[in-house]
Amino acid sequence: MAKLAKSPWLLHYDASSCNGCDIEVLDCTTPRYDIERFGIINTGDPFQADILLITGGINNQCESVVRQLYSQMPDPKVVVAVGICACTGGVFKDCYNIKGGVDTVIPVDVYVPGCAARPQAIIDGVVKALEILEQKRKAYSEKQEQDSRA
Amino acid sequence: MQVVSVVLYLILAPFVGALLDGFDRIISARMQGRKGPPLLQPFYDLAKLFSKQMLAVNSVQMLLNLSYLVFLAVAGAMLFAGADILMSLFILSTADMFLVMAASSDSSPFSTLGAGREMIQIMAYEPMTLLLAVGFYLATGSFQVIDIIRMPYSTVLTMPGFLIGFFFVMAIKLRKSPFDLSTSHHAHQELVKGLTTEMAGPTFAIMNIAEYYEMTLMLGIVALFFINENWWSWPIAIIACLFVFFLEILWDNVCARVKWRTLLDSCWVVTLLSGGLNGLILMLIR
Ligand code: SF4
């Protein structure tokens, strides 16, 4: 497999989750699921992350934070929405403060449904994101070559 | 001969460091009941980092990181050339200053705080490294590495205290718990990523390669304790290095991070007790 797919580093952000999905994300790092097997690290630093995992819907308070985190990540990058709240807003959809899913503010590449999303589903989602990441990397390096020629 | 060993060091040290890091991550994972990443994971990480966008927060950070790399390579090259160990250790501390500057050149509060902690770490390990050079002089009558490895017996016999002290401060240099205050290899810590917080892609890769040079240099100093004029001391030295490295990993996994005050106190006390006493004894029996 290619470069990025072998060493994807995650950034996990809790937008307005009930913490159910967050615990499942952390579960992935425990001995039972051990995502480090795939070279995946949960870094916590947007500057070094390749995949942004977001749990929970977007509200007015966290909207700017999500935008900033996304803009701080170097290209190529992908976004995974974990849990039904992050996909559509879920049970909180009609709350006065909820804007909806993560895709109302930044582009989302993979949607992982479930309430809470199971660790297996999250790992599946991340593996799916790796394919997209690889496509993006190719597009990115082609674009850079074109830029350097121009 | 010296040229060969310097060239070998400059070329091979990053590979040796990355391989050791791969072993480190697997052994740590096994200690935690996990399977861990593949052995070559550090190489995949480096390849990935170099393929990422160059997201520089300012134009000087990359330059400072490169200086960190070059100074560490020079410090290591001096040791492997058989030159002055005192000089090599001085250059080692100079290199660290470049990292501190690189970290404080950006505006992130996390990396500024990390830079401050790195300074405290320098203060904590510096006395031991200086004493170490003096210890080698007392034990062998020379600061030159080439003379030290031509002794009829291994220096560890006369300076075991220094080895203990050096093992203690090596945890700081290898960024191992309990002393990984400024930045940590582990995913979670309270300072985000400490002094590397705003280093992205290639800049971070350069910093990692520099750390691999440093790792090899540290183990080289450990080997210096064991090598003597006999050929069989070399395999013993390599085994000793691997054993010391394993002990550092074990220590890393069983200890929680300490506060900066404990770091300073414990390092200085250990330096004084093990290095200082050993030095005094060496002075008396000379
Ligand atoms: S999907 Fe369910 S578990 Fe996850 S944040 Fe929403 S309500 Fe909580």
C-alpha cells in the first residue's frame, strides 16, 4: 500500500457528542481493538493529523473550532463523521442550538452510523477513509507537479 | 578508519534509530497487552510526513530544525571519529538549544510551554553529561574517545556510578516517561504535542530524524563504557546497549510522568550521588 495508508494519524474532536461515541473511539486504542496495529496513532495535534474524527452534531459554539481544526490540518486530509449525531444531528437534530451534522460546516468523506458507533464500525470507517486519503494524495501530488511546472 | 566510521554513522544512524524505535513501539505494545505496529512503522511514518503539505507557521522553523539535525549529526560524528568526548557533549547541548528556539519561534502556547520545559530538561541532564566527560578523564587520563577505547580493561569497571547516572538522564534524552515533559512519543499528554505542536509534515520529519541521530549517539556513549582493546568487548558493548535500551523501555512503561521540580531534584541528586561519589573515589585512588 502507499505512503499515507500505512501511517494515518487521527485527530479526535468531540463537537457536541453525549460522550457515548467518544468512549467508543477511545475503545479502538485499547488492547482488544489496538488500532496501532495499522500504524494508526491518535495524536491530538491537528498539525500532524491526516484524519479528523468528529463525534456529535455541530452547534453554534463549536462551529468555529471545527473550521479552525480543519484548516490547521496539512493536505491531504479526510474527515470521518462518527455516530449518527455527527452524520445528521441524530436525536439532537431539532434542538434550537444544533446546526446538524458535521457536513454543515466542513466536507465529510466517510459517514459511520450507529448510536453509539461500535469500535469495529469506526475502524471500518477509518479503513475506508484510507482509500479516499490515498486518492487525495495522488491528486495532491499531481497538482503540485503541475504547479511546479507552471 | 576514522573516516569510515564517521561516514557509516552519518549514513546508518537514522536507520538504526528508526529500527530501534520500531522495536521500542512493538515491545511497548506487548508490555501493554497489545500487538503493536509493524517493525518498519517509523519508516512509513517518515515517508508519510515527507509527502504531506509543507504547512510552515514561519520561515525560520524549518531552518532551526535543520540546524538541530546538523548539530546532532556533528556531535555524533565526533564521538564516532574517536575525537574529544567533551566537545561532542558540548555540541549535543548546543543542538538542543536550536530545538528550543524552533519551538518558541511559533505562537502556539503549547509549544512555548514545551520549549520552557525542554530548557528545564537541559538543566537537569547537563551536570551529568559534563561529569561524565570528567569521569572518563579521571578513569583513562584522556578526553579522546580513541584513547578511551584502547584501555586494557572496560571503563565500566572503574566508573559504574557514572553508568547508572547516565542511564538516569538518558531517559530525558530519549524522551521516555517519567521525564518526557517537553514532548512525548505517546499519543496522549497534557501539552498536546508539547514543543512539536506546530511542526507539520516535513518539518516534523526532520525533527524525528534528528532524534534518531541522538538515540544512536546516546547508545554510542553507553558502548564507550564497555569497549576496550580486546575484540570481544565489542559484541559485549552491543549487547549492553540493547539491554540498557530495553531497561529504558521498561522504565517508560511502568512510570508516570513527573513534575518538573521532581525531574530537577531527582536528576541532580542521582548525578551527585552516583556520578559525584564515583568521581571522588576515582580521584582518591589515582
Ligand atoms: S450517536 Fe448516540 S452515542 Fe454517539 S454522540 Fe450521538 S447520541 Fe451519543
